[in-house]
Amino acid sequence: MKTNTQNNKGFTLIELIMVTIILGILAAVAIPRYMATVTQAEEAAEDAVITSIKAGLETYATEQLLDNGRRGWPTNPFDALETKPAGYSATDELAYDDGDWTFYESHTATGGEGSITHRRNDNTVYFWDYQNGNQISGEETVGSIASRVEWQ
């Protein structure tokens, strides 16, 4: 006597389609959240670098006050830093590679001396206008760093 036993190992086409649909829905939800998280992380890293630049500039201004009797910031804000941020390039141009930080003297949106620029990993460039202040005797003022603006 011959028995016909079927060996049903595996998935049906409907099961595979359902799994594919579920994975597609999960990806549609997860990818935008991931991108938002990456953007927030890059903003936080930029804020940390700008905060360290401001702290370095204040230290530099205090040293200038002790040495010269005047508080002042340097023409290039990165000159005030003992340790430059990762990706710093001393060229006077727009940040070119992912993660680059530069001081671009030729660009300013608000009448400053130049801009601190940073290129993110998604190739967007952000800048902060920089002014080193007034160095005329009797009217000395320290400079300013404007808020982050996306390069257009």
C-alpha cells in the first residue's frame, strides 16, 4: 500500500506578499523618523561647535584685554581656538566636503566680516555670519555670531 504524504514546507504566495506589505509599511514609518533624528543630531553637533567657538572667542577677548587693554575677537574665529573642530579647513571658501568647517570671508548676509560655514552629510550647507567687532580705541566692542542659516 502506497501512502501519498505531502511535504508542505515553505510559505504560500499570499503569506510572502503580506510580509512584504508589512515590511513596506514599517519602512515608510521608520525612514522619515530616522532622517529627522539625523537632522537633530547634526544640529546638536553644530550647536556644540558654535558654543565652543563662542567660548574660545571670549577667552581670546579676555587675553587681548590683559595684553593690550582692549577686548577684541580675531578676524578668523577659528584662530581663537586652541583645538579646531574635526573637519576644519583653513581655506577661505565655502565648506566643500561632508563635515567641513570653514571661515568664508567672501560671504556675508548681514554685513559681517564673513561666515562660519558647515557642510552636512546630506550636502546642505549652513552658515553663521561673524563680526569681530569694533577695534577703534575708545569704542571697542567684541563681535557677534548670528544664528544658523541654510545656504541658498
